[in-house]
Amino acid sequence: MTSVALGIPSVRTRPIAERRKSRQIMVGSVPVGGDAPVSVQSMTTTLTADINATLQQIAELTASGCQIVRVAVPSQDDADALPIIARKSQIPVIADIHFQPKYVFAAIEAGCAAVRVNPGNIKKFDDKVGEIAKAAADHGVPIRIGVNAGSLDPRLLQKYGKATPEALVESALWECSLFEEHGFRDIKISVKHNDPVVMVQAYRLLAQRCDYPLHLGVTEAGPAFQGTIKSAVAFGALLAEGIGDTIRVSLSAPPVEEVKVGAAILESLNLRERGLEIVSCPSCGRAQVDVYTLAEQVQAGLTGLKVPLRVAVMGCVVNGPGEAREADLGVASGNGKGQIFVKGKVIKTVPESQIVETLIEEAMRLAEEMGVEIDFDDEDTPGPEVVVR
């Protein structure tokens, strides 16, 4: 009987849903909305006025797959640093403005790719919209209207009693209407909330009421584990409905971790090209080898391998051969040995002690055949995605 290669197909799998139709804006060199891919965004944690530290963190984020970065501008020193940061950053820089409209103009003049404003925080914002719209239009700079549950306009808090989905959406659309009065529509909107249910409801409502591109975020999502779960659940629900054009996973963790999680969410929904993925067994009484250790050793050995490759590390005869056969590279382990599969075919059987080194050798060989440069020196590159079956 002839074996059939059942690895990752050369044609990209279709995304989970048709994208919502939205207008497209340009954030620097990155198209947002329309038919553009969903992009991953993060925010620096450095003092923006510390130019070297900020550029270093932006470089780390870029290496991790971040496509747009936001920097905080709470002071004049931060605003003064923007021209150099915007010019030297490898990815588009968005200036994050609260409280002071004057920093909006400074960011636009500095060459930032976009400006984020918070209507609930900026003093005297409404009567400055005309000036902001003109400056932004003259420089080709889009505006992100970022509404947060924790800083909602007091007028809307009084009307709704709390930050309901309706209150968040009304705030965003009101500010949009002020820009629209001046003919400015290069706008992106976010309506963030710390509760994923409220956040999802707000974005669904917003998606029905406008065609602006939407930036997804669960604000103050929490520590890494909790924040990852909240973001994955909320983003998954919305992206599965075609809603969302950029995403930012907000974690109480280094921003590189936000990018890793965001990229993994998009990859899992076929909204971004998959990278290295390890499929491995869960805890199971059928396992005849220490799958945990095997998977961790393979993951460690392949971290930094930049290739769309699915590697299956399986530990029993029930699902092992099938999963290993469907992967690009895999092992079905048991009785002290492992069958090594490449593209659906068994190429050899090795002792358990040689499984890890054999999988690593075969992975590097496949990467070379695909013409992918092998580079294990980049510590900022995310490791392979691990999927437990």
C-alpha cells in the first residue's frame, strides 16, 4: 500500500470566516482594514523620553513579529523624543495621547504613523477636533479613537450608569462624527473593556454601526495566564465572525509576550501564516514514554527555527501513528523506541534515547529543503507553538 503525504498543504488553509467589510487606512507602511491581513500590535513599557531604551524594545518587538508599536506620550520630554523614534523604528509608531491635545500636534509633526486619542481623558478635545483633523489630513496621519471602560466620558457614565457596550460605542461614534464634520475619515476605533463578554458585545455593536477598521483589545486583561485566556476567548469570538483588523493582547508581562500570544491567536485561526508547531500528547495512561520531557526537549531544540513545520511528538499506539503521519515530521513512541515519520512515511525506527536528536536533525533537513535559513541565535524569536492533542 502506498503511503500518502499528509503534511501541511502548500496552499494556505482558508481563514475561519469572511472578513467584515471595512474601509482601509495606512498606518505608515502597514495597511489596516479592507482586505489587509490582521496585524499584531503592542506597546513599549519604556520611558519614551529614553530614546535608546525605547528603540531597543521596539527592535525586540519587531523581531518577535510585532507589526505596529505604540509609545506613551505623557510629557513634553516624551513628545520631544518622537521624531527620532519615529524615524529609526523598523515598524510604524503610534503616539498614545491622553490629557493634552498639544501632544497630538507634536506627534503628527514628529512623523508618527498614527495617533491614538482617548476621548474620555483629553481635556478640551471636542473643540480641537477641527485643528487635529486638518493637521492629520495634511500629514497623512490616521487617528485611532481609543475608548476605554476605565476612562469613559463622564457624560456617558452619567447617562448609562457604567461602561456598558452601548456607552462605549456611543462615545466612539460621537468622536468619529466630530471628525467627519471636517471631512476626516482616516480613523480606526477601539472600544476596550476588561470583561471579555462586554468587550465582545461592544465590538459586535460597533461593527454593525460603522465601516471603520477596528482595533481589538481586552484592556487590563491581567497577568500572563489570565490575560492570555481572556484575550484568546474574546479575539477568537470576534475574529471568527470576521470582526477585527488589528489586535493587541494586553498583559501584565513583557510586551514581547503580548506579541507571541497575539501571533499564536492569529495563526490558530489561519489569519497568519503558521510557524513551527509542535503537536504532542496530553496526560494519558496509555503513554509508554515520557511525552512531557520529549516534547519539551524537541521544543527547546527547535526554538528559533523559522519555518512553517508541524512536528508531532506522540506517545502511544492509539493516536500516535495517525497524528505523526499527518504532520510534516513526527514520532510515534512506545516499547522503548520511536517510529519517525516524514511527510506521512515511516523513514526509520530509533531507540527512545535517539528520538529527540533524530527529530531535530530531520527538522533542520526539511527546513534546508524548503530554502529556509536556519538561525538559532535570535533570543527574541518566539519558540514553536505547542498544541496538545
